[in-house]
Amino acid sequence: MNSDAETGPRIMLVAGEPSGDALGGELMQALKDMTGEKVSFCGVGGARMEEQGLSSIFPMTDISVMGPREVVPRLPLILRRIRQTANFAIAHKPDVMIIIDSPDFTHLVARRVAKKAPEIPIVNYVSPSVWAWRRGRARAMARYLRRVLALLPFEPAFFKAQAGLDCVYVGHPAINRLPEEGAGKRFREAHRIPAEAPLLLLLPGSRVNEVKRLMGIFGETAARLGKEMPDLQIVLPTVPHVGDYVRAEVEKWNLPVTVIQDEAEKRAAFDAATAALAASGTVSLELGLARVPMVIGYRIDRIAGTLVGRMLKVPSVVLVNLILDKPSVQELLQYRCTPENLGAALLPLLKDTPERSRALADLDELKARMGAGGEHPSVRAARAVLEILDTKALPAP
């Protein structure tokens, strides 16, 4: 399966879930553009990768599972698919193999391939967050990976220091989810929100358990702020699988809340927002890139919280803070996550204050560090892959 002058490089990609399939599809398109279509693909992926010409070895849905309840009954199938994927790579010898996210599956494949066919360079697109939990794993990764394509700008320095592992920052998908120009104005007009009224976003998460823990706290926080600011507008973006629960809870609040579910509307709401109260997660990065000052509130059960606190190797759970390397965004976790504390932290962000000005300046710095508005992450990723192949398809810098 080696490359030749006519077909160009043969690239194997392995993705295990929809988000990885989306990244894989964009990467494949960029690779085709940069090689003049002289590239061929094989591996494992879903609909987005198949649209770009991949014929998946088996349906990606076989391995796209979450949580012990789904994994345990399908474990024999998943283990069989790990062996099948690794054996395919060993037999067909692609010029490079790219594993995309889903580390519980893709890294087991990579280790098998590296052991039996060490001549195949393996690239990891979307590294597991070993910088937060298991730093020693970086050294293990260096034994079977040639290069890591990082989503976060601090990851290259981490992997170099921890393991001497080659890592290239290519950019986070959130860079491509910025609101369209004028979207906020149109959102306010569509929902009859006055142009000058402060607008607070509530983002209690997407997982059922976290939403159940945070909805009441976020609702009480909004009620407190509403007493301080009678013209306050509240918008709550949600997702389909928790949408009914969220709406039922909002009905109990006795507050005027606009609940939205459409992804495009969510981005428009970000553009319209004055500030946000959000659960911990990638949403903080999306808010930051949209220049929305925020407070992060989060609770998990006490035992799990104690374990997480002992395991965590970084000073913050907020990606914005880690990227800026300073405590820009207030994070109120566990016993500190109360309506009183959250409201007090949010109030200055909803008004014209020095705190709000500092937050906006920090978010401008965040956008610069992440390369927002520059080259598409998939193009950077494709270039980093082609460098591994020492191809002549690279455009001049």
C-alpha cells in the first residue's frame, strides 16, 4: 500500500465517534486540496469521512459508545475491532496512520501497529488530556507516536518537556464556530430583546447529571441578578436529549427565560450576550472566542470531587485560564458554587466596569493566542501530516 507518483500518499485514518469523524472529514478535504487530489484513504470513520472517499473497514457505530453501560456489553466486539483495525494497518502498510480522538480505542490500535510495524509513522489528532491527569502517559505515547496535532496552544511545550514528543499546534474546532457578523443584533430583534438590555446566558451543560445538579443553582442565580437588574434578559441554550427536562425546570422558575436549541441560534446568542454563567467544559472556549465574559460554576458529588482534586495536575479546570496562563475567568466549584457567589461574580461582568473591561481584553488575547481568524485548523493539520511524509505537495510558506 505504498505511495506512488500517480496516487500520491496512502493515508489511513481511524476515528471512533462523530466529533472525530467531523475532524477527519475536514482533514481529508484539506489533504486532497493540498495534494491536488493525489492522495488515497482507508481506515475507520463515519458519514463525514465517507463523503470524502473513505470506505470504512467496519461501521464506526460499532465502537462509538459512551460510558460503562454501553461499553461492557459490547466489549468483545470492540476488542475484535481493535485487532481488526491494527491488523489491517500492519497488512496494508499505509504511508502514515492518523488516529483521531477516542483514545480508549485509537491508542490501543496505535500501540499494536507500532509494535508489529514500527516503520508506519503514527500521528495523533486530538491528544487525550494527559497534561491534566496522567502526565506520565506522555512518555508512553512517545514510544508509539511520531507526532501529535494539538488543539490547544500550550500542548506542544508540554509534550516536548514531558516526553520529547513532537507536537504541533493546529487549532481548536471552536475557532470555526464563531458567530456570524451581525448575528447578535438579529437574535435580539427576533426575540424582542432591547438592544441595550443586559443579556445573561445560562449554560448548565449537556450531560443529564450535570444539568440536574446545576439547573436549580443557575436559576436561583438568575433570580438574584434579576432583582439587581430589572431589565436583565436570560437566554438558555440547550441540546435535544436534555431539552424537555430543561424546559420543565424553567417553567418552575417564574422568570422570563428564552430557551433555544438550534446550534446556529446558540452562536447568535453568544454574539448577543453580555455575560454568561456556564458549566465547566469546552463551552468556556467557545464563549471566550465569542468574547463573552463568563463565570464557571460546577458541582459533582463530594467523593468524586475529592478524587478529582487529588488527581488534577493543573491550576484550573477552565481552558481559557490554562491557555492564558492566569486566573482570568472565575471558577466557583463544589461548595463555592452557590447562587450568592455566582451572582456576586457575574454582576460586574453585566455592567460597564473595570472587571468587564479586563475580561474583554483577556478574551482578545485568547483569540490571538489561538489563531482565530487565521488559517483553518484542518489546513494546518494537513500540512503537519504532509511534513511527516516529506511530500512536495506543501505550499510555499
